[in-house]
Amino acid sequence: MAAHAPVAGQLISDAPPAPRLTTRERWSARWRAFWSPLDAEKKRYLEERWASLPEELKVPNQVSGKHLTHCSFTLGASYCSFRCTHCYLPKNANEVPIPSLAQMKEQIDANRRLQGPGAGIQITGGDVADAYWRAGRVEELIEIIQYAYRVGLVPMLFTHGQTLIEQPEFLERLVAEGGLRQVAVHVDMTQAGRHGYPIGRIKSEADLHPVREAFTQLALRVRRNTGKLLEFAHNCTVTERNIDHVPEIIRWFLADPERTHIWRMLSFQPEADTGRTVFSKKPITPSDVWEKLQEGTSLKLRRDATLFGHADCNSWSSILVARPSGKYCTLLPDDDDFQKLFGDTLGQIGALSLVNDDAGTPRYRILGILARNPLLALRILLRAGQHMGSGKMPREVLQAALQGRAHTLGIGIHNFMDAGKVAAAPNDPVIKARLDSCVFKGAVKRDGEWVAVPMCSMNEKVWSEIYSDRLADKTLTIQRQVPAAQQAEPELIGV
């Protein structure tokens, strides 16, 4: 494998920041969003996805096939400078060369064909930001993000973020030049390698709040310097070591509305026995985690209010947060009567993109749809009035929402499967249904044809197959890779 050290002078761009939208450009985009809120091509993809779901999952509050096909991911650079106790990748991940730019674009194209327009794509593999920085291939990562947007997908960079904290100009370039608007940052006690926070000395998730605050300040800096909207998602693996600290994580975010205005999603993943995970003696279940989510919010959160694929895989709830007070409540009613209205609404707005952008167009797309469906709008207003009249939405939150000073915060669970369960799928109808309805799939080429493969299947054995092919591809080794001296992983001290 060729080793080339990053050259700092090559990483600092002399290009000026991307220009901010003018008032005219912003309102022009909003006007177009109002008049053309839906995408006919996406609607066709959704209909196909709905038809493919197991019959028992075709319920009114099912989001898959109504609003999204699935979220995809790239089979990107597998390198990561961390050695976490719950890493789902094979042990040889750091030895595998970074894919070529052409291969990455081919993957993105394939995901676009399998998902349709406006869908999310996770720029991931190992820690992609880490890998491209250390290999001196920053320009390439910028182009990958640009290309994802160009073909009609919405990229989100997945990372432990250490490189971004230490090299903030790198993130600014990804935002200003690449167009990046979403970053998912993984922060928890399972991580070994974060500078200044050795895993053996971290006794609680509260010990990592300074890290979370550093990312919050980083986002504010990037927003200020670029004039672009940058939002974060927070990922956290839950084990027997940190299960009791989950409420503290949530309380920390909810203590300051500025934090949840940046961190728009808090995702908690119960540990899975796959990859090189050091599995807990007392495995953590989704029910354990959901109980802690409710404790952290001091709210009764309904796990099945919305379904994203299979109920055993994803459980989500949305909270509405008022600014600047920080008061919050559940966004949606949790009664059974609401489910029909929710299903009818999804049927009308399914092909609507709610991804935020620099012009703030999502609300105008919603207004455009409601203007075309006045009876549905009336039903929603009446139901919203009943919800507010019930006292479940504090007056302060309602006033902030009407004044445009409220935002949503998604809190929930992604429940990945043990490798043994995935292997047993042919003989287990529940596991098969979970894989068939998966909303987290990446494009993999098999026998010359691209197919969407669930992440749980990737973790079970497909990553190893991909790695074998890359290690045998001699054309990759002549490109710049992470220097061999940096490929060693930190030791798991004190675990």
C-alpha cells in the first residue's frame, strides 16, 4: 500500500467562501418550492417501495414507502484512527485502501438509482473524514460531497469528528465548497483514541460533555464563517457500561435550546454482537434504552407512533423545542385516533422533501401541499387545535412555533442485529422481514448488478467481502493512502 503524508499546504484553500444567498434568490427558491412541492419521480419510487414491504408492515403510520424509500450509505474509506469497543467493522479495516474517486461516484450513482431523488446518503465506511485528511485527499472528499448533491441525493458525513475538531478549516471547506450541510458525530464511552479523553479514564458520559460542547462551538463557528446552515446528529452506542448515563446525555442537550438547534437528532444504538465488538455480559435491549430516553426527556414517548421499516429496528419520537426558553413537548399526539390522519397526510406529502436548505424551503413545500389539499389542511388544523387544547402543548411552545422560533428534535433508537441473527434469516421469518423492510441500505455490486444491501448484512459478512476485493485491487495502492505509521490503532486500556 502506498503511503503519502498529508501536505498541510495542499489542504488550505485560497478559494473564497461560497456566496450567501441574496434575499431575491432565497425567496425565488421558496416560491418554486411552494408551486412545485412534490417530485413525480420520487412518488414512483415510493410506490415501488410500498409494494415491496411485507403486508404486516403496510400500516397507516408506516413512513417507508410513504415518505422515504431508504437511507443509503457509501462503501467508503474503511480507515479509522479510533479503536472502539463496539466497532462493527472487520479487524483488517485499516489495511484496506481507500476506493478511487471513480469508484465512489459509481457507488453514488447506484444508490441514486436504487433510492430515487432527494434521498439521504451517508458518506461513511470507516471514518471517511479521518481517512481523507490523513491521506492528503481532501479535494477528493469535497468532490464526493458535491457529486452526491449533483445527482440528487442529500449527503450526511459520518465521523467521530476528532479530525474536524483539530482541523476546523477542513470542515469549513466541506461546507463552503462541498455544500455539506449535515454531519453525524459519534460520541460515547466506547471510543478509544479521542485525544485528551483516554477510554480508561472516562467514568461517565458526563465526562464527554466538553467534547459535545466543542462540537457545538465548531458548528457555530462554521455557520458564522460560511453563512451556511450546518446541522449535527449525535450517535451513541449503548452498552451495560453507559446505559444509566443515557438520560444525562439527553438532559445536557435539552438544557440549552441552542444545542438542539444544532444537534437535530439524538440516535442511540443498543449494542450488537457483530464485527469486533466487546459484547456486554448483560446485553442491552431496545426496551432498556427506550426507558432511559423517556427518563431523560421526562416525557411519555410512544415507540410505535411512527414506523420506519420494522418496529424491531427503529423507534423514533419528535420533540418540539421553543427558543429561547428551551421549553419542549412531544410534537405529535400519541393517541390511536391520530394514526389515520397521520397516514392520510403521509399519502399526500409522501414525495415531499423536508431536508432543510440554505433558503429554508421545507415549510413552503408544506404550505404548497396544504394549499392544494384544503380539506386535509382543515383536518390537521382541527386536530392540532384539539392537541393544544388538551394542555399537552404548553402555551409558550405554541407561541414560539407560531412565531417561527421553535424547532424539532428527533430522539430514538437504531437497533442493529447480531451477526448470528442475520445469518439465521433464511429460517427466521421475523429476521427476514426486518431485512426486507430495512431503511438503511447501501448499493453493493454483485455479479455486475447493483443491489441495496442492509447494513446488518454488511456487518455480518459483506464488509469482509468488499475488503478482500479492495486488497486485491492493485490500482488502488498507487493512489495516496493513510501513511502506514498512522494505521496502528490505540489500545483498549482499562476496559
